[in-house]
Amino acid sequence: KRLAPLMALMVLVLAACGREDLSTLNPQGPVAEEQFGLMKTAIIIMGLVIVVVFAISLYVIIRFRRRPGDKTIPKQVEGSHKLEIIWTVIPIILLIILGVPTVQSVFNLAKDYRDDPEAVKVIVTSHQYWWEFEYPELGIKTAQELVIPTGKTISIEAKTADVLHSFWIPSLAGKIDTNPGGNVNFMYFSAPKEGVYLGKCAELCGPSHGLMDFKVKSVNPDAFDRWAAALQEPVALPSDPAIAAAFESKCLTCHAVGDMGGPAYPNLTGIGSRESVGGILVNVDADDKKYDHEDTVYNNLYKWIKDPESIKPGNNMVNQYDLTEEELEGIAKYLSELTLNYE
Ligand code: CUA
């Protein structure tokens, strides 16, 4: 009975592992597959250790138990060089079996990808609590949704704008820390299939750490080129002058849209086509994976702009602006229509 809460917790944890787009147990590319292989090796070795240790323990417990009426003190043993050598050498051998392929994989994967001339370079910058994706060779920036061409090498340079975060795409590529102090970390991966993969921040970074999600969207290379080109098209302000004025004075002071606005906060170009608002308010229908009709995007944007604190506590938008109901509706509508046609 005492184990019931523990069992419930394990069921919950395992249920979370069942999410196909967020599981290291469902590898979707060469990097994730290699990592999955290493995990299997580790689990087999650990399983063997558990079986052997339990078997020995059980044997000792039963074989040397105190019999009824037995009052003698067992033979006292102090130290055994033979045993100590055995239980030191066995773990060393097991660690070598684990360590050699792990180190090999780390270097082989980097080598396979590092020099790929066709690699798409992306500079990932983590912020409390969102992700910035810059494609330096294409001159574009976006946020929260990393769009990549299927089959191509993606070469990540990961850094942070504030505190320590960790960039993690469980089903594609493992994780890499983004460290303060100008440090840059590298990661490579490719996604052989089209699809949407979930990414997470994997390092405690503040009250909304658990909400710091992003998407990786793998599209065919032609669609990727169209996406990159569409992202560079100029964007018009809202047609209603009052909404345009509010958008310029209250949103564009931080955010960028097209070639307008400030570069420091999530770029909103094409936000109406993204799979989510703020990385967590989902815009797509879970069943057919198609964009839900515009209303969902609008409703999510409305909710987010109206009260960002209730959705991602402690984010930088909180208390930065005051909008009338008309301005709020107008801006949410305008942003929901900022779509990119590339699929
Ligand atoms: Cu960012 Cu946790």
C-alpha cells in the first residue's frame, strides 16, 4: 500500500514518455538513433548488474539466515583482497564497455556532420523563456519554431542571452547547454522525415522553465526555401490607423515584424503560421495536424497578449503595456493574419 504513490508517479512518468514527438525512445534521425543505441547498451549492462546483485543478495540472505535455536556467533571475517579486487575490476570493465562506444559516438557524429558543406547553420539563443533561431547564411531570424529542411545537416551554435538553459530535442538530437559568459556550444543533427518535433528547455532557469517549449518543424527542402524567402518579404502595418499606432508604440518597441521594430525580442514575422503561440498555446488540431482555422490562432494570441503572466509567469512581456479592448482585439487579429505561405 505504501508503494501506491510511488507506482502512481512512475505511471505518470512513463505516460509522459509515451508522447511520440517528445521521446528519446522514439528516435527520428541518425543522431537520436545512435543515442538510443547507447541507451540500450547502458540499460542492458545495468539490468545485468541488478540481476546479479539481487541474486547474490537473495542467496546470502537465505543461505546464511539465523536458524531457530542457533545461538552461536558466525565466523568474523575482516577484509578479503580477492573479493575487493573482483568488485573493483568488474565495474571498471563495465565502465569501459559503456565509455568506449559513447566517446566514439560523440566524435563520429561530430565528424560526420561538421564538415558537411550543405549544412544549414542556425544560431540558437536562449532567453527567459523563449528561443531565438537565427540563420546567419540566409539573413533571417525567427522564434519558437525552428524550421529545417528534411534530410539536411543542421549545424547548431547554442548560446544564451541571460541564464543557463539547455536546448533539447528528445526525438531528434539530445541536448546541449547554453552557457552564460559568451560560451558557444555546438550540436549537429538531421531529420530524415517531415514532421513536427517537440523541444524543451532542460535546465532549471526560472519560474517558467517548464513552459519554455519550442517546435522543430521539418519540411521538404523546397518548402524550406519558400519559407526562408517568405520570411524576408516586407510586412505591412495593421490597416486600421489606430491599431497600427498602438502596435507600433506598444509592440514594435521590442518585437520585430518584417524589417520593422526592435531585434531583441521574439521576431513575430509569420507568427500566424506557427504551430503554437508562445511555444505552448497550441494552434494545431492534434488529429489531422493541420492548422486549425484562424480562430484558434486568434484566440491564443488574444489570451497571450491579454495576460501573459497567467500563461508564462515571469516573462518579459508582463506589465510592459496597456491596451484597450479594441487595440487588443485588433492586434491579435492582425498577428493571426501574419502568415507565411510555404507548404
Ligand atoms: Cu530555460 Cu529552463
